[in-house]
Amino acid sequence: MDGGVNTNGSDIESLLKKFHDKYKCMPLGQREDSQKQIAQLINAEIPLTLEPTIQPHKGRPSGSKKRKGDSSTTRDPSAFEIVEKARKCSVCHHIGHNRSTCQRLKSLVDRGVLT
């Protein structure tokens, strides 16, 4: 008798007796699930496929990943944050160019003051 494959009445009776013995030891939630499955077996048509019990997964839900700008708690940028930062030279501190394009630095290098 491997799993009740045979259709003899005695095999079914022995399976039911084993199930009844296990049923007595089951917790309440598992008993309710077993009762539902037995009711499905009794009321079901011949081509029977049981639905698996779906348990929620542990961890972060799949739809809760943070996306940039999607959150309602995302802060709106201030006016000064929106304006693009102007280039400022580190040599002469004028706005509009940087060290690599500074005319003052080039003139100092040409005169030999800087190397």
C-alpha cells in the first residue's frame, strides 16, 4: 500500500484510520485546512487538482521598492536648488570660467611667475 494507490476498500479504510489518528494530533489551524481539503475532495469532479495554500513571503513586499520621485513624502526642491551652479575660477574667483580656462593663470605662467 504505497500512498493508497490501490482502490480496494480495505486500503481506503486503512488510510482513513491513519488520517484520523494524525488528525487528533493536529493543531486547530491544520485541522481546519484538512477539513476544507476533504470537503473539496468529496464535492469535486473527477479531474481534481488541489490549489496550494499560498503563504505570504518574508521580507519587503515586491511593490514597495522606493523609486525616485514616486513617494508622497519626497521634498520639493527649493528655488536655489533648481538653478544650475555657475562655474567659478579657483585662481581669480570670477564667475564664468574655471581654472583650466583662466586667462589670468595663463598670463602668470607666460610671465614665468608660476610653473
